[in-house]
Amino acid sequence: MPTYEYECQSCHERVEAVQKFADPSLTTCPLCGGELRKVFSAVGIVFRGSGFYKNDSRGAKSPATPTVAPSGDATTPAPSKESTSASTTKAPAPTASTSSQSSPSPASPSSD
């Protein structure tokens, strides 16, 4: 159970009380009968050792398991240079012309 600290508004006496979260706050000073208010202070807890902080779980090595892409599929390795160069040397596909000329292009003479 947490320990709460109260301060009297009349005599400025501080009182500590061990209470459950569901218990109602203290309202009257046990010494003078004045109004009590909760005092908030810094939390007295210190995390020592590893495993408590965000960067503690990260290692310097790459993970042994494949990473999962946002779509849920496992990532695949990048293609090799050979397959990449073969796909980049192809000529681009011809595009449809939107010009209003309907005359056919002159045919090149065929050499028999």
C-alpha cells in the first residue's frame, strides 16, 4: 500500500498515512483539527542493473531471425548484381502515341 503525506493548512504539521488507493483522503489534522492537503513529492525509486531501460534490450549484432515487414511478410534478401544488371539493360517498352497524325511511318527497305 502506498504512503501518502499530508500537510495541515493551519499549523503546517506534516502527517504520513499508509492507505489503499480506494481509501478516502484524510481531511482533518489530528493535532489542531485544521484542513489537510496531500503533499506530492519525487518518487523514491531507483532502477539499477540492466534490463530497465529502452536501450538495454538492443544488441550490437543483427538479429538471427528474419525481420518482419509492416505488411507482415518476411523480408527477402536484395537481388544480386547479375540479376539487377540484366533487368536494367532492357529497352523500355514502346508507349502509345497520342498525336493526331495517322500517317504510317515509312517502311525501311528490306534487303533480300
